Amino acid sequence: MLFRKLEDKINLIYNKKSVVFFAFLLIGFFIIFLRLLYLQVINYDKYKKIADNNRIRVVRVKADRGFIYDRNDNIIVKNKPSYNLYLVREDIEDKNNLLNLINQKIPIDRELIEKRLKKAYYYQEVLAYRGLTFEELSYFSENIEDLQGVSIKLDPVRDYLDSTSMSHIIGYLGETTEQDLKTKPNYFGGDLIGKTGVEYFYEDILKGKDGKKFIEVDSLGQTINTIEFQPPINGKSLKLSVDYRLQKFAQKLFGNKRGSIVVEDVQTGELILLFSSPTYDLNDFVPYITQENWDKLIKDNKKPLLNRAIESHYPPGSIFKILMALIGLKEKVITPNTEFFCNGKLEFGNYEYKCWKTAGHGDVDLKKAIAESCDVYFYNLGLQLGIDKISEYAKRFKLGEYTNVDIPNEKSGIFPNRDWKKNAFNQIWFPGETIITSIGQGYISVTPIQLVNMFAGIFNGGKILKPHIVKSIIDDNGETLTKTEIYDTITIPEKIKKSILEGMTEAVYGRHGTSYRARVESISVAGKTGTAQVVSLKKTEKYDDDKIPEKYRDHSWFAAVFPAQQPQYALIAMVEHGGSGSQSAAALAGAIINKMVDLNYVSD
């Protein structure tokens, strides 16, 4: 009995220990199972990549960026090789020592490199320096075995036919930012990306798709064999609508002047010329721009990075009178024979609104009003139309609005109306402001590209086009032409167009015309000058250009369509502080039109 109790007690103890033992055993197996699950299932890809990358690595092969041509198939932008220095974090034994050695030869940005190394995935090549010189290349090539973790690769960078005359159209490349890397998964730190111009706007088309190379490496990370190669798909090329010869000619004409000139095909919206002065040198950005050069650019008072054709907005001055004439005729407020008397001023309320011609123009019909740019005629027309009708047409012609041209950073400007003034100043609109608006002054602020597009719309019969600077996209299958897009259509009878053209032609060739400096011998030109005030002494006063410093002088405008009989092209020239429109802008425009005749764009 005693033995029996003892046996039961032993069995009880034994069973308890067995249960505890097996429980620990099971827990142990479960922990091992979880660890194996973590290593072999959940993190399989990660650890497989680590293991494989010790021997086999996947190396990115960058696609070549697409070329850029002008409308005559001249290669404006192509690629050239750049020798770049890369690092692989996992191959580096002593990072600080390695960076010190490299920095003895080339000026690297250590903080940036360390940040890139920290963010790199396993065995990723990280760009450390772009654009090794021949001497630097020789040094690193000779000492590559002592610089474990360092490699040298050839990457494409841009090569320009002319690095200044088309810089605002082409735009420059720069390294990806933190924001780029967050929004563009196919880019890495140090990659080049379009920052401005068509390089930015057509980035996705120009870039192409990178390829891959699977390589076998030795213990030092040096390639011993290529296992597989997936070739890159190079970017597509762009064919611009602009003519390089005209761009170069415009640059020579402008010299040190500031301003812009734009020529648009009135039927297609193609921009044949878009030049902004001053320009900047695209070669400053190849292979990368130094901090010193960047500081010079952004601190330059002439603002060379500014594309004045699309980013700068100004009062249009008297070239706006052409739209006023169209609205007056279209709304039947005037006929070509309607006359207003100009005695040199219009008295309205407590103000006198002066005409630029102090003695007055006498009896003025539409043709004379346009040819001699009579302010009083358009003051009266504006009062009869009212700001609501004027702003309605201005909006349809996209004045004060984005044209959505295919270059970035376009500005909208302002075309005022009652609502705009209420929102801007919490004030009602006054009739005197309509008077000033009627001659392109006051609150109006528009860009040169808006104006050239407005003239194209008026003289193509009323199609308000979307201007564009890329004519086609080129790939292995040929060219895909850019479609002409139409925002709006305003029916403009031929007789209205003819009446306005008569006034504009008289402005160029008439005895008292204001645009005689734009005359071209071999074709007829229809034009209109504009003078936009920079400093307002009083609303109604005019400046004497010769008595004030250049920076306070008016902006000089000139608008033209040609040939006058059947306009094919619209042109806007603008010279900042150039004085009256007849002084500076008209002469520039005449020279450009003459060049286009020489290049067989137009003939009578």
C-alpha cells in the first residue's frame, strides 16, 4: 500500500515535469519555426538579394535621353559621355578613409554622398561625382584596386549645338530633389531630370526606360562576367516648331536689350520663333552647375533665367486697340466709317484723358485711328462698349489667362473686370477705368505669348488656338505630329478682318503711320505699335523718354501680321524700357520679318 502511494506520487511528479518539459520543447520549436518563417518566407527576397549580391549583382543601365531637333531637322541637343564616380556601400571597408582619399583628388559633397549611401538599397551604385576630367579619370583608374567600393561609369549628359540662343526653350537638367524621389519611383539620387523648358515639360517622353545588367563580381566587387543583359529603351526625340536660324538671328538683334519676340503660325499655333533676352548658357549646367555659377545666375539683376515671352506680363499699350476695333465692329457699335473728333483730349467727369498727340487728330475713322493710334477714338469706343463687353472678348482670346503653351512656368497676368476689382480692392468699377483699359493701360497685364496668340486668332478667322513649340515626337516608328488644339471659335467676317488690316497696313506704310520702321521691301506688313507706361506720374500724362533714366522709360511693343493680304504669321516684339513702340520694337520686328522672307517663309 505504501509502495503504491509512493509510485502514484512519483508518477504525478514525473507527469508534471513531462508536461513542463514538452511545453518548453513545443515553445522552443515554435520560436524556431517563427524565426525560420521570418528568415525564409517573410524576408526571403531581402536575404536572397544580400546573398546573391555577394556574387551576382543587378546593375542599372541608363537609357539615352532623346534628342531635340529644330523644325528643319538640325540637331539642337544630343548626348555626350560623362565619366562619373560611383560608390557601393557594402563594398566599402572604411567610409571616412575612402571619402578622404577621394576628396584629395576631387571636391565631393560628403554630406550629400553619405545621405545617398544611407538611403541606397543593397549593393546599389551611388553617384559620388559627375564629370571626371581626363587627369582625374586616369588617377582613379590606376588606383581602383586600392579604392574598394569605387567604380567609374559612363553616363550620358547633354551636348548643345548652341548653348545660349535657345536656352529658354530647351531648359536645363539638374539632379533629382527629395521631392522628385518621392513622386517618381523610377529615379534615384543623382539622376538628371528636366528642370525647365521642353526638357521639363516632355521629361517622360525624353527619358526612356532604363535597362538592367546581371553581373558576376569577385570579392572586391569587380565585374568578372555578365550573366544577362536587358537593354534600355532610349527616350523619344522631339522636333520643335521653332527655327534655329531665326533664334540665332533674334539673339544677335537683341544684343544687350531685354525683352522677347514671338512668331506664331496663325493657322496651326506652331511657334516659329520664341526668343527671350537676356539668355543664359546651358553649358554651365553640364555636367553640373557649380554653386558659384548658380549664385551668379539667380543674383543677376537682368534675370537671365526668366523667359520673358511667357513669364513676364506687362500692360500691352496701344496694340490692344486692335482687339478694341474688332469688338467695336463685331458688336456693331462702330462701322469702319464711324468718326470721333480728337482735339487732343477727352474730358470725362473731373478728368482729362489726353491723346498722345497733343494737338489732336481731328476727325478720325477706324483706319486713321489704327494707323495713327489715336487714343481719343478708342476712349470713346471703350465708353460705348463698356468693360463687361471688353472683358468678355478678352477672356475668349485668353488675355490674362494661361495659353497652356508646352513650356513650364507660364504666368497668367491680369485682365480686369468688375468682379476682379471687387475681389482685389473691394471697390466698384469706374468708367474712367474703362477709358484707360481701352488703350491697353490701367490694370491690364498680359504676356507676349498671349498677345501673339490673340493676333493669330483675329487673323485666322476667329480660331483661338493653343500655341505649341513641339511640332512632333519622333521614335523608331517615325514622327507623331502635335495636333492643333482650338480653345474657342469667334466668327469674324472677312470684311471686319479687312477693315482692321487696312488700318494696320496704313500704320506701316502710311504717311503718318506709327510703324514705318517695320517696313519690309519684298512683302507687305500690317502692324501696330504699343507703348506701355512703366511709371505713372498721373493717369493721363505721357512721358518724355529722353528726359528720364532708362529704367523709367516705357516698354516698347510692336505687333504684326504678314503678308498683309493674307496673314500667315503673327509677331509680337517687346523691348523692356525701349521707349515708344515705333522706336525699338518695330525695327526689331521688321528685321525678323525680312529674315523670314530671306528664309522663304513668306513672299508676296
